[in-house]
Amino acid sequence: MVTLKGDAAVCDGIEVIASPGHTVGGQSVAVRTRAGRAVITGFCCNAKNFPASGPAVASGVHIDASQAYDSAQKIKRLADILIPVHEVAVGRRRTIP
């Protein structure tokens, strides 16, 4: 086990992104794909938290609303492909682009 703080590369093409707010030390996972950077959120959210236009909406489940908001904006900005962990449609797919 390796403890990581902040944004850090795990191995070639995989990194963790600090995304606190839902929990202390929260992290999301980014995977480099042919279609771009796919980010699996590490906090409670679904597609409605990431509207196509305007800012992301922080989840209602958090320990720090300000950090949760900042983390949602960061993930929206960094992701080419967004995979919200509580999005029902993600679980129905056989593959993710």
C-alpha cells in the first residue's frame, strides 16, 4: 500500500486527482484512453451534477460544501470523459468510450 496525497501518478496512464469535500482526502481516478482522459469521480454524484453548460453542481452529500464545489469544478475541467460513480446509466453500459 502506498499513501498518496494530492494529485499523483499511479502508473503510466493512471493518476489520482485530489477531490475532497465529500470525505477527507477524497480522490478521483483518471485513466488516459484513446478518447481522452476518463475520470471516475470519487464522490457522490451523477450526470446532473455536471451540466453541459455552466458550473458543476456540488453534491448534497459532503463534509465541506466549499471543497465539494471546488472539487466538482476541477473534475469537470479535467475530464474528457466523465464517469460519475452514482450515475445509473454508467452501470448499464457494457463499455465506456
